[in-house]
Amino acid sequence: MSQDPKTNRDGEQGPVPVRSGRFYNENGLWYVTTREGKPIGPFNTREEAEDALIAFLEFIQSASPEMLVSFFKQFLGDTAGVDS
């Protein structure tokens, strides 16, 4: 899953946007941070955290709009950025 942060992703054009690392290790356990700033974890290895991010992104891409609204209301704890 690791990609050089200085290159465009598939389908991207133009200047490469600034990207921050989503993975971090705290007390020997791995976490991934969503764009919303919410941690997902803990995981025993970085690879497990990477797999979790892939699963999270696949869910986001495949879920119905209604499911996403419900999910983000619960995930974020409010309706910030969520149209209902």
C-alpha cells in the first residue's frame, strides 16, 4: 500500500498535493488516522493498520449515500460536513 508521497496517485493530474502520514505508532501499537482526524486502531503491526485503511476506504467507496450519512454522524459524533 505504501506509495511515494511525492508522486501523483492513479488518476491524479497536476501538482502533487501535500500529504501527511496517516500511520503512527504509540506504545508499540499502530494506528491510522482518517482525513477527519479520527484514529482507527490499535493494530499490532503497520501492515494490519494498512489493511484496515484499505478496508475503510473500500467501505466508503461502496456504501450507499444513506449509509455514509449514518456512518459519519456516528463516527464523527456530529453532523459536521454531512448533508442529511
